[in-house]
Amino acid sequence: MSELAVASRYAKSLIDLSEEQNVLEAVNNDMVFFAKTLKENSQLAAVLSNPMVSHLKKLNILTEIFASRVNALTIAFFKLVINKGRGEVVNGTAHEFINLYNRKNNITKAKVVSATPLSATNQQALLAEVKAAIGGQVVLETKVDPSLIGGFVLTVGDRQLDTSVQTSLNKIKKNFATAAV
């Protein structure tokens, strides 16, 4: 079975159990914190996915880092997954859990990449437009990429709106190239 399928099953079970124990919000916060920690520390992610590192060592590392910062259910989940020899899916499970939580609570992630930082007013206007188009709650992530020259690229799920100057210039260049032939 693929790692994604395993991670998805673990995430579904964890979300069901956390709802049962009325700790869904706490476990979601734990999974966000865990995913962020692994993203910032690639060595920790490598240790968890390395089959040569013993289960006991992985458990000790996770317990030492997270035991005082996360819910008891989250630590119990880590122990279960590591003891089953599935350390490589812990990170994927955290991401799948967050995705399930977001779907369950009608939260959509949107990402906007702009040539210059967006003002707070522009961010709020963009957020309002996305909310009006898709409904529910929207979490907007912003990023700056000067190579866009101007404009922005908005990604919501599998949809993308590209108003960047760089893309417009590329289209013009392509049109000239095909017209010349």
C-alpha cells in the first residue's frame, strides 16, 4: 500500500478519535505544529523516515521534543505509528489530517504570489473576492516573487489565475514566434 494511502487511513482514524474525545481543535493545532517543525528541520524528518533508526530512538526523540507541547492523544498517536514501523508516514499523516480537518470545516487554502508585497487592504480585498467565489473560510498565504515583474498569481485548490506581467510577456513572445513562422 502506498505511503499516501496509509497516511490517509491513519489521518482519518485520528480525526475520528479526536472528535470522539472532543480534542479535535487541539490535535489539529498539534498536527500543524508538527508539520511546521518537520518542514523547518529536515534532519528530524529524515530520522523519522529512516528505517535504520530504531523505533525506540524515534519514540524518544518525538517524546522529548513534543510531549510537553502537544495533546496526550497526539503523543499516543506518534507512539502507535512508530511502534507499527511506520515512521515514514507520520509527516504525511499530519498533512492528511490537516487536509481532512480543513475539508470538514469548509476551510480553503489560497496562495497568492505577487511581484511586490501586497498591502493589507489588497490582501483583504483579494480574500473577500475568493470567499465570495467559493464560500466558506479562506486562509490566504502570500509570497513575493520579483520575477513576475508586476501583477499576481492566485492559486485556490486546482485553479489558478495568473495576471502577472511575466506571463503576459511570455504570451506575446510566443505569439510573435508563431506569427513569424
